[in-house]
Amino acid sequence: MNLFARPHYTSDATQFIESLKQQKPELEVEQRQGRALLWDKSIDRELTAQARAANVKQKPYVYQTEPSLR
């Protein structure tokens, strides 16, 4: 038997989430739709490779001016 186990305990946050899901059963579906809208995107690997290949390497001292050849 685990000394720290509290089988009949549920936290306030868990109780709140469970009651919210009971009040709004469509909540989980709405969350998945929102995630799909903002985060779940298909990645075009060819376009990503082209963007990486077109990247211009930055000079080590960005703010140093080039010497003028007059």
C-alpha cells in the first residue's frame, strides 16, 4: 500500500474541469477544432528546404561598416 495515495481525493482544478465538461459536453470538440485551426498544419517539406537553401548567412559583426575603397 502506498503511504501517499489518496484514492478519494480530487483536486479543485480536476473538479472544476469535470463539472465544466458536464455543463458543456461539446467543449472538447471545440478545443480540438481550435487546435486544428491554429496549430495542426501540414508542412510542405520542399518549400521548407527551398527556404533554408535561400537563407543568406549573416556576417559576424553586423554593425561594422565596410571600409570604403576610394
